[in-house]
Amino acid sequence: MSTSKALVWTAFWIDVALLIDIGIFIFMGREKSLEFLGGYMIEQSLSIDNLFLFILVFSSFGIKLEYQRRVLNYGIAGAFILRLLFIVLGVAIVNMFHWVLYIFGIILIISGIKMMQKQKEDVELKNSKILKIMSKELPITKELEGDKFFVRKNKILYATPLFAILILIEFTDIIFAVDSIPAIFSVTTDTFIVYTSNILAILGLRNIYFVLGKLHEKFIYVRYGVAAILTFTGIKLTVLMFDIEISTGWSLAVIFTILAGSLAASVVYIIQNS
């Protein structure tokens, strides 16, 4: 997929999200509309950092671009199911034990601070425990078999390295959801709003990935923006224990300012170093 085509599809999914937000405004009211927009912006901004990890996974294993598409498609499909389970479980827990929001807030603050301090990714992906466990439980071919996830050799079914990478991608998405879903809870705990904003953001990830694939090394300030958003949402949840509530409107303004600022700073860096 060319960068221009990826940008067109990215714009398309953003427009779809905005149309749905208009529908929510008409049928559910202004507050729900703001909650959806807040959830969508949080998910979209945090997804950018997650996509950087996907790029790292593929580059570490030397996966060709045409094979990356298939892994991303199945990964996104899996994310639909995983997110629904996480959200339904999370909302149920929050409704039963409201103090869990404070714990979520502390976790988000810690995650944000750690992300700010981390200068570069130092994970040895090829030595991942997930892949080691898979290789013990499931026979895996040494080489890729085109874009196949499974092949049969000598009547034995083998998984391919591409399937192992798909599992690794899904695992990283689970870790990512631990941050992103509690972050959305800082805006709303409405299951419909949380899930739809999540899914609309995820639907555009495949196209954003192909844009970031060529520019990720130059967007050096985005990680700090994502870290700041995590920290802010954590603070928003934590201060609830003191009966301090930051409105959805103010939350949107802060999140948008941080995201726009980090992107603008990265663009300035790209221009200065081009």
C-alpha cells in the first residue's frame, strides 16, 4: 500500500468515526458524543505507540511487507474479540468496585512515567518467552512458507514463523489494552461508547501502520506525547478519590493539545533534518 493510499484510507476511517459521533450526538446527546470522541482520541493516540512496537516486531524478524498485511488483518480481527472481553470485564469490575478506578489511575501514571524515561526499545523479540513456549508446545518450521500460518509436512501439521509472529502481535495488543482501556475509563464506563470508540480507532490502524512504517524513526516526540496522555488520564482517575472531577470537555482539550503538540514537534524535527 502506497503512503498516499494509506493516508486516504486513514482519512476515510476518521470520517466514519466522526459520522458515528454525530449519530451519537443526535440520538444519545452531547455528553455521550463527547465521551465517544474522548475515547476515540485516547485510543487513537495510544495506538500510535503500539504500532511502533508492531514495526519493531516485523523488522526484527525480517518479515516482508506483503506478509505483514495478512498478519495485521488477522491481528485486528483478534483485537475485536479481545477488546470486547476486556471492556465487558472491566466495566463489570468498575461497576462492582468503583475504587478500582483509582488503581487504574496509579497504573497509568506509572506507565506514563516509565514511557517518558525509556529512550529506546531494548526488548529481544527473537528471545521472547511467548515464542519459546510456542516452540515447545507446537512444531514450527524454520523458514516462512509464503503467507501461510500452517503447513503439513510428512503428515505432521506445522505452524510457520508467521503464525508465531501473529501470536506475538496479539500478545502485545493484550499488554497494550491494559493501558488503553483503563485510560478510556477516565472518560466513560459506558460499554457501548468504550467498545465503539475502541473498534473505530482499531479499524484505521492497518492504514496508519503503512504511513508510520516509513516515518516512525522521525516521529521522535510522539512517544512523549503518548506518555503524557497516559499520565494525564491516570491523574484524572486518581483525583476522583478526592471528589475532583475533570470534565470530558477539558479532558478532550488536554488530550488533543498534547497529541497535536507532539505531532507538530515531530514534524518540525523532520523538516529541520530533511
